[in-house]
Amino acid sequence: MEKTFTHIEAGRARMVDISEKNNVTRLARAAGEIVLSAGTIEKIRTGNVEKGNVFATARVAAVLAVKKTPEIIPMCHQIPITGIDVDFKIEEEAVSVVVEVRTVGKTGVEMEALTGVSVALLTVWDMVKSAEKDETGNYPHTLIRNIRVLEKIKG
């Protein structure tokens, strides 16, 4: 009979033991996008965002997020990050980001890549939110979507 959990049981959370696993070269690529108004896209394209360089700021935020993933995702292992690449693309109605994370370790880096993407997109939102607000202070066009793992390579 399958046990159904209807509440969180105290003491049941645990980190997976990876002590017997070998160090292996690993890579994960994740992506996502933020939908923005045409005016905001143009401000990013021309470098006219009030807060400054959107991509430089979001790139640094993504790198910091990758490095701090075990601090914010409770069951993630601390692993040595050997490389991080963050690439942005301006599309017609959105800005997309791809974060690639590399390690030589005992577990994968997909959570780090996903965290990097998420924080990069949140940082873009923060950088452009004054341009995205409507007259009521809401964000009718702004949307973060399609956050996903593109690939995970081991070995």
C-alpha cells in the first residue's frame, strides 16, 4: 500500500548521501525568459534603463545565485563550481537567459543552473520594473516563464 503524505513529517527531510560516489565532470544548462513590453525591450536594447546595465547586473546576480544555491535550497549539496556562463538574448517580446554551470563533483549542478536562471530573470525584472508598471502600479505585461533544464551532462 502506497503511503500518502498529507502533512510534513518532522524529522523526515534528509540530504542524499553521496559519499560513495566518484567525482565526475558535470555540466548543466538551464534557460528561461521574461516577457516585457516593447518599450522596455527597446530601453534594454539601447541602454536607456534608469537603474543601469541590465545584463551586467543580472549576470553578476546569476553567478552569485549559482554559488549560493546550497544556502537557499535546503537539500542541495555544497559542490565546487568550476565554471559559470550566463548568456542573454533580446527577442521580440522577451529577454531569454541561458546559464551553464560546470563542476567536478559527486552530484549534478542542475539546481545551481536553475537558480542562476531564476535570479537572473528576477534581477532583469527589478532593473526594469519602473518601465513595466502601469498607471495602477501593476505589471500587466511582465511574466517570467519557461524556466527549465536544457541539458545535463555527466562524465
